Amino acid sequence: MDTLKLALALRNYQLGVSFLATVFYLDAMAPGEVAEPVRKARGWGAERQVEIINTYHKQGILTEILLIILAKKLEFIAAATTVNQVKEIIRPSLPEFQAGVIKVMSPYHVEEEELVLWSLFSAQCLLRHEAQERALELFDRYQHRWGDDRVGGEMPAEHENARCRENQSEKGKTQRKGT
């Protein structure tokens, strides 16, 4: 996924999306590679996926996650050999709930998209216990994968919280000395 690394290095949502889409069109849309209906479906699927990613972007989702989702989905679309595969790929990456267990059923499932969807759903309604556990599991996994972006071994938000705790601790020491 060198393409993804380059898109992330741009540090700009629109440029990253444009770059990923351009690479997709250059690689996956060559005439003669697949039957014309599949080639058209790939183009339609890519356009639709960019629209979905833009919708997530408007809802305030992190650029890095969106570019990861788009890169993975476009990779699946580029490898699709049937129209039905393209349709399956662009469906949201939501697991199924069966007999009290959450299961991923699609071979085109993208965990980062599932995490985004859990985030959006949880803002609108209370999630079932199983869904909460799944969302937290994905969040922990995502945090772990992006550990290289940590500041001093902590995620940036944790770093801020640690500084706040240090400041509060210093204030407490000062107040105790004065009494």
C-alpha cells in the first residue's frame, strides 16, 4: 500500500482522495482488462465510494481513517471480476449480529469503516452491550496500529490529559504547602 502512504503524506483530505482515485483509475480501468460491464461497474463503484467517504468527511471523521478506508475499498474494487462483487464492496462494512455474537460476514469488510459507523451510530443512540464491546475492541486495535503517531508513548489526547494531571498535581502541592 505505498499508494496509501503517499496519500497520507500529503496531509490534505482532498489531495489524498484525488491521488487515490487517480491511481485507481490508471490501474484498474484499463480497457481490455475485464469485460466492459465490470469495467463500468468498477468506475461506478469508485465514484460511489468517494461519495461515501465525502459523507464521512462532512461528519468530522479523521482524514487518516478516511484515506485508509478509501484505499482498501478501491483496492477491492480494482480486483473485482463481477458487477455483484463491486456492489458488495461498496456496501457499508457492518458486521451481523447472530445469536448474541457479532460476526463479520463479508470478505470485503474494512474494520476502519466499521469503527467509523459505530462512532456515528453511537452518537445517535445507545448501542447494545455487544456493539459497545465491538466498537471498543476496534478502537483499541486502531489506537495500537497508529502507535507510531504517539507523543512520548501516548496518544496526543492522552498526552494532553497527562499534562493536565501534572498541572493539577503541581497546583495541589502548592496549595498543600500554603496551608
